[in-house]
Amino acid sequence: MGGVAVDEDAGGVKAPDGGWGWAVLAGCFVITGFSYAFPKAVSVFFKELIREFGVGYSDTAWISSILLAMLYGTGPLCSVLVNRFGCRPVMMVGGLFASLGMILASFSTSIIHIYLTAGVITGLGLALNFQPSLIMLNRYFSEKRPLANGLSAAGSPVALCCLSPLGQVLQYQYGWRGGFLILGGILLNCCVCGALMKPLVAPKAIKAKELDQDNKEGTEEAEKKKKKPKAKLLDFSVFKDCGFLIYTVAASIMVLGLFVPPVFVVSYAKELGNEDTKSALLLTILGFIDIFARPTCGVIAGLKWVRPRCVYLFSFAMIFNGATDLIGSQAKDYSSLVVFCIFFGISYGMVGALQFEVLMAIVGTEKFSSAIGLVLLMEAIAVLVGPPSAGRLLDATKNYMYVFLLAGSEVVLSALVLATCNFLFIKKKSSVPADKLKNITVTDDAKTEVCSELAEMTDEEEKGAREEQEKEAKKEVIKEEEEEEEKDNKKIEEVRPESVTVDVQEVERFLKEPQQNGDVATCPETCL
């Protein structure tokens, strides 16, 4: 009562793939929408802020940049807090921070105050919600995880389509101060989403078994079972995984160009002589396509023959996105930009649905909380460098074609790095399906050691079978514990004294003899 429900040993509980997981998915949908759409939705108030504080557009643009930098750059901090306190309390505190930042920003008297409140405090609050929500989604879903990731990622375009018009209405009705205050109240819904993140607990049978083990005293075996290794707040051992290193490098390169086209496409349309309304409609088209592309890609990634090769599907999505940028750089009229936004929305949605699914598949459930924090930290650097570098290129060349060519080249390069390195350097791992093994030995520390002859398998099949092997390993751990418990029970039975059996007829016969002979009745050993 009153304690923090720490999510330790969550990796040892089977993912329900449904049930309360759908409520967790709904919370992730909302959190993802707030995290990605809010920095863009705040840009609606930039003109009012420029007029209020007498600053330039570049000064107000720092608000969105700081929000994104906090969202990505505080990844390791979020990992430490989640591993220490659990997902639910971290998310609820993050919701309070996100709301508090916008409320304080409504009382700002300078642009610096808004940097610190709406930028730093709100950005930190959103970061404390975004990363734990992905961790909980990974714990609740296994077989249906690609679909869950796709549905969760769809929250970003949905929220963007809702928050941007809402921001315009709030600005018109209440001004930027009233708008910030109301948005701060809306962000309190992050606390509600955090409350949905119920920690996974072990089944009753396993709990009862653990209680029985705790009650055993005086034996060395019981003491060993009670001793558990201290959980690491930030697991840097993920850097020993070659697949994680390849993913981190590729993702960092990808982020350099991934977010550039949505930032410049409206200005590109205006440069071609289109009206402001028509130009802004391009983002609506892009977002609408993105809404349907993410869940659809999640369904495709969950197919039996696709899931083991999701890394290559992710590479294809990035090549598709980069090629769209390269072709879109040659657009000369509004209709060609509409076609560009349609294909960019499809490819952008595919990338958004697959990026964290691939990371989950590479590092597994136990190390995901640390891995995502380190990946987001690396991406934060690219987020801060990418769009400003494209802006400088635009200032130097005065031509949007070069901006889109640069962005497309970076995304295509990241896809080639991921696919090529994964094919060349990722070798067979010990995580293989149970039906491919002839012998499995499980230690007391629940670590599996494979001693077997492996049937012929491809690298892709081994990667896709990791989760199945984890399930089999857990079953072996439980079976081993049951065998040890049976051995203990046999030892206890051997120590007990043998029960005494009495022959009733012999006793009666010897009780009668003393009465006839006058002797004292003594029962010989044969009576017993």
C-alpha cells in the first residue's frame, strides 16, 4: 500500500497480447499523438508571439526545436527513471510537468520564459510519457506487437489533424495566453494515460510457488533463490549487440533528412506561386494518408513470413521515403506536389510504424527500456542538426530542389547502411526455436544455455524466432523449479520416522496369556 509498483521482472511474465493491453494501446495512441504533434501544433501561435515580444521567426522556431530536443535528448534519463520507479509513476509525473509547463508559459513576459516553460518543462514532461508508453506496449504485446505499434504510431497524424485547427480556434477566441492555458489543461490527460499503464504481474501459481520458496529457511538452495541480481538503471551492454549499433547509426542518419520535407513543403508550394490555403492543404493530405499507412504497415509487418524480415521491410520503407524526396525535388507545379505528399505520407507512415518495432525485435523486452533511451539520445543530435542544415542550404542556394535532394540522399543512405550491414555482419545467434534444439539446460538464474545440434536455418528465421525461444526458456525454468521442489519434498519424506504398524491379533493373544499363567503381560517385538 502506498508503494511504487516497480516493473521489475516484467520480462518474465508472458505478454497477454490483448485484455488490458488494449487499454495500454489506447494510452500509447494518445501519448504518441501529444509527443509528436504538439511541437508542430505550437507553431500556430508563432505570429502572435512575434508580435507580442518583438522577435523574429527564427527565435520562435526555437520553441519547437527545444521541445523535440527534450523529447529525444532526455532518453537516458527516462530509462533510468523507468528502471528505478516503473512506467506508471514516471508517466503520471511527466503529465504534471507537461501541463505545468504550458500553464506557466501563459504567464510569460519574454521569449526566454517560453523557452524554459513550454520548451524545457513541457518537453521533459512529454518525454517522460513517450518512452515509458512504448516500453509498456512492448511488454503487453508479443505476437500482435507489429499491429500494436502501427496503431499506436497512428496517434501522431491524428493528433496533428486535431491540435492544429484547435490551436487556431483557441488563438482566435482567447489569444495565445488563453490558448496555452487550455492546452496545459488538455495535457493533463497524460496523467490519465499513465494511470492505464498497469504493471504486469506473475500468475497466481507462480506467486504461490515463490511464497513457498521464501518460507524455506536453513537451506542453501533457498538462499540462492532469494538472491536476485540488482537491476541496472541504464544497461550499456546493448552496445555489445552489433545489431543495435547498426540500427543506431542508421536511425541517426535517417533522422537528418526524415523531418525536412514536412517542414519545407508548404514553403515550397508558396515559392511555386500557390495560395497560402492551397499550400497548407498539402500537410493535411500528407497527414490523412499517414493515418492509414501506419496501421496498414503494422498489419503487413505482423505477417508470418514478413516479421522475421522486418529489418529489411524497414530498409525498404526508408528507401521508398528517400526516393520520394529525390523525385519530389523535381516538382514544378501544385499537382506534382500533391502526388509527392501522397507517396511521402505512405512512406513516412511505414517508417513511423516500423522504427520502434525493429528496435524491439533487435534488443528484446528486457533491454528495450535502456536501448530506446540511448537511441533517442543519438537521434536528438540529428534532430537539432538536420532541419537547420537544410535551412542554411536553402539560404545559400535559394532553391528548394537541393533541400529535398539532400534529405532524400540522407534517408536512402541510412537504408543502405541498415540493410547492407545487417546482411553482412549479423550472424546466427543462440536464440533459436525449441524445435530446432535437441537439448536445453536451464540454470538457477533463469539463463538458458543451448547445447545442441542446430538444423539448417537462415539468419532471418533465427531473428524472427527469438520470442518463441524466450517462451520456451521460461517454460523450462518453471519445469526446473518444479523438479527441484519435488526433490526437496522427497528429502523431507526420507527424514520422517517410519510409521509404526501394530498387529492387533498378536496383541490380544499376549494380553490373554498373563491371565492364565499369572505373569505380567509383555508384548514381544513380533507384535509390532
